[in-house]
Amino acid sequence: MEQRGLGRLRLPGLLALLAALGVLVVQAALGRRRAQTPRISASRNQNLWPLPVTVRTTPRLLYLSPGNFFFGHSPTSKAGPSCAVLQEAFRRKMELQKLEVSVIMDPECDSFPSITSDESCEYLCHGNRLFTKLLVTDSRARSLETFSQLIYQHSSGTFTANESNIVDSPRFPHRGILIDTSRHFLPIKTILKTLDAMAFNKFNVLHWHIVDDQSFPYQSITFPELSNKGSYSLSHVYTPNDVRTVIEYARFRGIRVLPEFDSPGHTASWGKGQKDVLTPCYHSREPSGTFGPINPILNSTYSFLSKLFKEISTVFPDKFIHLGGDEVDFHCWYETLLTTPLHPFLKPLALEVGVEVVLDMISAMKKTSIVWQEVFDDEGKLTPGTVVQVWKKRNFHMKLRKITAAGFPVIISAPWYLDLISYGEDWTGYYLVEPLNFAGTPEQKQLVIGGEACIWGEYVDATNLTPRLWPRASAVGERLWSHQDVTDLEDAYRRLIRHRCRMVGRGIAAQPLLPGYCEHEGRM
Amino acid sequence: MEQRGLGRLRLPGLLALLAALGVLVVQAALGRRRAQTPRISASRNQNLWPLPVTVRTTPRLLYLSPGNFFFGHSPTSKAGPSCAVLQEAFRRKMELQKLEVSVIMDPECDSFPSITSDESCEYLCHGNRLFTKLLVTDSRARSLETFSQLIYQHSSGTFTANESNIVDSPRFPHRGILIDTSRHFLPIKTILKTLDAMAFNKFNVLHWHIVDDQSFPYQSITFPELSNKGSYSLSHVYTPNDVRTVIEYARFRGIRVLPEFDSPGHTASWGKGQKDVLTPCYHSREPSGTFGPINPILNSTYSFLSKLFKEISTVFPDKFIHLGGDEVDFHCWYETLLTTPLHPFLKPLALEVGVEVVLDMISAMKKTSIVWQEVFDDEGKLTPGTVVQVWKKRNFHMKLRKITAAGFPVIISAPWYLDLISYGEDWTGYYLVEPLNFAGTPEQKQLVIGGEACIWGEYVDATNLTPRLWPRASAVGERLWSHQDVTDLEDAYRRLIRHRCRMVGRGIAAQPLLPGYCEHEGRM
């Protein structure tokens, strides 16, 4: 049975109160130091998701009671009051009273998060009945999420937390959610809500599969006809401003936005607004009227792709661009090549060259490419450093071994296709996947940079995305964040039930895990 | 690809306008008459769900343009302005301008809907460019729903409808949705939203499985401890006022509320607030500390049940009460009986008598009982007229044959357990079920009074109920309303896609059927 959820932090009310009082007091310096906890206990871990590396709590209850509110930065902190990411995180999490906060932030605080961002974090919360002090060392506010999970609201309305200290860092640096805005358009509101939920689960990559066969909602500045003609309608479009909104909202939550412009297959919608970009298919040497993948034998294709990816590499600040490359129907390409003056032996060359040219393009833009596993399977030469994403479930551990043996970094999504649904408690299956359970050297294991839970859009839109994604994706979140040994299902159940109710209380319509209730569920 | 949805009727805006103008004009009498349509066409059926018996439309477009609004009753109509059900239905559907409406309503208009309510309906919508006249013969506003499905909003904002005439009636009188508020509590808002969606799909029974093992949210006036102790929490309770709200909201939509108080199994939550009502289980002749079904050998049980069902029969106006009777664990009963002074030969008698006594109770209250199929299987003597609900999918057509051969009316839900989910387009499976596809006489077929789509609550609450239920339940809705021959999947696809978008436009978060979009989906 689901437990009563945590009392929801009444942020808006407190925020208003604080604004009225004008309380923003910079506190005295408190340097980085190790925690000294008088007694050690792990009894309150039942509220945490994902489980941190080390949590020490004592039975001492600290009252975060109404009254003065202290919210500030250490003068010795490299991150000052100008560190907007932290300011925002405080606004979201820390609107509690009588709470003195000291922070040491990573100097890259306000920059975009990256695969090399230091996500290790620590906090120490101590004090007495009159005074609570929180010392945070953190570049992405991850420890503030953890701290917020340890806060209780008593029936009296008082917020309390046990004296506690956490030291934490993620197991994998790439922890993503894939959303698909081509099969169904997702309103910006839904994407931002997803980013909220991602932050609650310490995910750090939004893999935005933004275009596909069905529609092209990305409004390109260079090629506006792509969305003018290729979107479902002119109100099913992401304007440059929409894209900026998503990227900025993500940045404030320590989340990277990884754009995927899948090619050369999955591009039917591209052909509507861009002449000659697709390969005309032939039937018995006559054009059949249908189109195949991106046409690799025209110069215009490369000129178009170069300009488009140039724009994309500017619009999306992330170091990575996902180029897709999955499920290419080669049949049409071969047929077409038969009708061109190209000599037969040039055929495979044209295909390979096509992909290589694009990979080189991305490389020249100082970006790193991510591709689906077929590109590794089909092509001999992948630019070194290209990341391969494994999505086919069958024998995926074998595939991990092969790709890492060839020296390529890899992202796993094969066991985590959350759009595939079934009756009952399927989260345990996602939870018990061990990403590194393949034969390989430590160097090979090191090449597994993380994984992604994918919620493809064939049967998913704004009406059902959130309950279908959460808390099932939370299982993946803990697998990618927490230690390899965190596999106790019974313990995970207890914590996930609470975590799910906490998400519900925070406005995320996460579906139930089993019969029961949450204390705060009326807002759904 | 999903089509653009219909323009949503801007009800709130129009309502405000009408209130400002004070336009409520009673029109001249127009008697009941048969439609005379100048030309016949079925081209606009693609907007209708479920498909009516007869639809005749002509290409003539009638403009429902801004300006005067005529909204009234025929003086010869048996239903006058006092018929609140119709007034409300008009408010919901007919806030269109320049629309003259004449209505002949069933004299039972404002009474509670019942299994014998005449649901046949007809309307004729004709006129010219300046004037539109709608003649309605209808007791439950079903034809107004149909008419609203034929209204288009042009890009100019003007509402139009083709000249049209429908004559309609349902195939089965019992068309239900089962909701389960015990495994998870559903807020009243969610239940009302479900009633809205039911009306859009011409369902007429809300089967409210209100209590079960997990919780007892029904606040009894006679036995308040049942919910005080047996609910998840005191905020997870349906007060008498909540129940009245649901019944009244349903009545205005021509929907019956059928309460189910499942016993003697599925009653664990009853034991928390009512002493001795459950059978104590024994292990090796010692009490095991656990409890089984309702205790059939204590007089206090029958006195309690009699008072409880007396209250229920008053609170819920429907002629039927669902008594459950499924999945009873007889083991505990037998064990207990071994420890009582009852002679072994009395054991089966006690069990049978228990059920019979309750059935007789309900009968004495002038109500009809509905029971799950196990009661038919396990018991020799069922009170004649007791309705049997078939829920086990395996060989359910065989079971229908047996039950109807024994002369009992039957409700089918076996093939329509919508809480069981799978990837992809499972609605077609629900759609293609033929309820009367069993060997039996016409009299037996006549005993099939309808069916129910069930959305059991183990994994369903307010976060995911609506998208999981709709439009999958719409498939069941058409099966139970429309003619047996309406089985063309391609045609159903076209109509259901539009119907789904229409529901989305009306604020029902019905999930998508396949890749595509709706014109109005931003509100989700």
C-alpha cells in the first residue's frame, strides 16, 4: 500500500511571504569542509530517490520554522549571488524559514551543463532547535534535490529535517530521457513539465528526437519551409524562441538538451519543404512517386545538410548532436543508384561517403556525433569518438561488447523503451538491468557513458506522456545514478512509492505503482 | 494520420453573450413529425461516434451565425421549460446563435434514467441561410450530442451544420463504464469528467465499484466508522454530498449510477470499521489473526447488511444494486465452520443461505440485484430476475449461453477489461467483439441487456484514468449502441480519430490512436 506522501513544500506562499519581508541576507563565510556527524543512521533513506552514495542522518530533528529566513552565498564561494542556476534552485527548493545556507559552487555554475560537468555534490545540514545551517558543495543543485527529499512537513505545518550529511555523485555521466515530437507534437508546457520531473530524478540529458517521417516541427531560421510545409500545422511548430525556452529551462536544472535530426532515413517530412533532398524511389527503372532516404548522390544534399547542421550546432549549445542513422531503407537507394551513371562499384561507396561526409561536417563544427547502432553495423569507418546508441533489445549486451571493443563510447537505451507498455509492475524489469553486465575490459566498461529511457511518440502525446513516463523512468534514473549494488527491490519499492507520491505532490501526474494512495493527489 | 478535429464549441464565451442579451425565447409549437429531407447523403457520417441508426444529410449548409439566438420549448411539448435535464443539455450543446429549437420530450424527462427509459431519439435540422430550425424528439438529449458532432466551425469562426435528420436508438439498454474507487480513490472531479466523456460516447451506466478490500471510501450515514476506519484517509472519502453530486451530474447526462458494494469477498476494508463482520480465519483450529469474507453464521451480519443496503437503496435511486460476489475465498469459511457448533452438513447451507438472504433483502427493498458470474456458478438458487455479469474472458460466450439458458439477464464485461493494457492499437479487439455471438434462442439473446467497459483501479488513479479509458472505451460504446453490422474497421478508424480529437477539444485527455495530431490539443 502506498504511504502517505511528504507534505508538499508550499513554495508560492512562502515565496510571497519572503518577498514581503525582503529577506535576503548574505551569511558569513563557511569554507568547504567535510561533514562531522555525531551519530550515523540510514533510517531516513526511505525518502530518497535515486539513492545517494553516502547518506548519514542523525535522529536530531532540525526545525525549519517560520520567522527569519537566511539565504545567501559564502563570500569565499566561487559562485556568487550572480550564479543564477543556484539562485533559481534555491527559489525552487529552499524557501524554508530559519535556514542558513552556505554554498561553494563550481566555477562553471552558470555555463551550460556538459558531459564533463562535475556532478559530485555534498551537503551538511546541522544546527539546533533555533537554528539550521546548510552547507552545500554542488555545481548543479543535485544535493538541493536530495535535501528537499529529506524535509518533512509535520501536521503542525512546521518543516523539519534530520541533521544529515550526504556525499554523492552519479555512476554514469549521461542519464537521458528521449522524447519524440514528430509522431506527436508535444506542447512546450509538456516538455518543461518533463524537465521538472527529470530534475526530480537527477536525469541530465533531454534527448529531443525533434523531427522524423511524420512531421518536422523544428522551425529552421535558414530553411523555414521545412516546418512551414513539413509540420502537422503552423501551430505544431517549435519556434526559435520555444527552443531557447526549453534549453534555458533545462540549463537551470542541470540538464543538457541533445537535439536529434535523424537522417538519412526517417526523413519523409524533410522532403515536403526541401526540394530534391530525398531519394526518388524507382520501380522497374521508372520513378514510383515515392521517396526514400536523404539523397546521397547530389551535391545539393550536402550543401543543404551543411547549412542545416551549422544552424543546429549554433541553436543547441550542447557539444553533442544526434544524427540518427537508424532503420534506413537501403532498397530505394540501390534502385536509384542503378538508374544513375554511377558505376556499380561506386554504390556502397556513395552510401558510406554520405554518412562520413555528415560525420566530418559535425566534427568540423567542433561537435561530437551520436548515432544509432545501425551506423556502427553498416559502416566501416566511424569518426573516432562518435558515440553509438544501442536500441535493439535482442542481445544488446553482446552489441555493447562489440562497440566498446572497437573503442567507441556507447549509450544504452535497448532495455528502456518505455513506450512499450504492459499490464502491471514493469518498472522492476527496467530497474534490474545491469548496464555493464557484458564481457569486456575495464576500459570497455568505461566507454559506457550512460543510458536513456525512451518514450517514442507513436501512441504518446500530451494526453498520456507524463503518467506513462513516470515513475517508470525513475527506475532507469536510479539505475544510472546510484551504485551498482543498489538492487534491493523491496527497498526500491518502499522508496519509489514515496518518490512517486512526492512527484504527484509537485504536480507531476506520475501513475501509481500498485493499489494505495498519496496524501496529496487532488491536483491531478 | 489524425485529422484536424472539429472546432470546439466556445461554450463559455457564448454563454456569457447570451446571458448578457437575456435571450431565452419560447418558440411556436412544432409537433412531432417525421423528417422530410430533400436529398439524401451519408457523406458526413465520418464525424459521428457512435454511428446512429439512420443519418440523412443534404449538402445544404446551414449557418449558425452570431446574432439572435432562439432557445425554447414547444408549448405542446410534454417537457416544458421546467425540464432541467433538457435545459442543461441545451446549455452544454446548443449555445449557438440563430438556432431555433423545438422539442418534444419524454414525460419522464426530469426523472432518473432507468433501464426501461426510452432512448430512441430523432432530430430534424433544416432551414435556409438566414434561419436554422432544429426539431428534437428525445428524452435523454442523445440526439443533441449527435447534432453537436455534425457542427463545423469554419475558419471564419462561423458555425455550420448540414441540413440533416437522424433517427436513432441504442442496440442495448445497458451500456456501462466500471470505475473502481477502492484500489485508488478517484477525486469527484475525475468522476465528473468521466461522466462527461461517457455522455459524449452515449454510455448510460456508471458502474461505481465504490468499495473493496483496499479501502472503504463510501461515507455511510448509518455506519460512519466504515469509512472513518476503512478509507485510506479522511480526505479519501465520498461524503453523502459527493455521492449526490455524482448522481445528479449523471442524471443530467442520462446516465444511471449503479453502486456496487461487493461482498462477501473483497471486503477486507469493511472489517476495520465494523466489528465481527468478517470471518476470522483459523489455522489448525486456532485463530490465525487474518480475516476472510463476510461472516455468514452470525445474526449481527445480516442485521448490519440489512441496514447498510437499506441506506444504499435510498442513497442511490437506481433500481439496481450490484452485490458483487466474485472471487470469494471459501477456504476461510470452511475452516471457520469446522470450529463452530454447526454440523458439517450445514456448511454449504450456511454459504448458500448467506447469499440468498442478501438477495432477498435487496428484493424486499424493491431493487434488483446484479451479481458477478461466480454467484451463478456457485449457487443453486438465484432470485429470478437477478442480473449476472460475466467477467471471465475464457469461453465467455459459452457462459452467456448457460446463464441465458437458465433465464437470467446478463451483462458482458469479459472482453472489455480496459485496465489490461498492451502496446499499440488494442481498441480494434474491443470493437470487433460481437456480444450475441453464442448459440441460443432469440429469447436468450434478448436477455443480454448490454455490457460494460471496466477500468479496474490496481494501476489506475486520477493521474492516468482518462487517457487509459478513452478512446479505448469508445470502441465498446459504439459496439453497444450501434447496429450489429457496424463493423467496418477502416470506417471506424476514420470516425474514431475525429471523435478522439473532438474529445480532446472538449477537455477529455483521450490518448492518441496512432501518429498524428489534433487541431486543438494545447489544453492538455
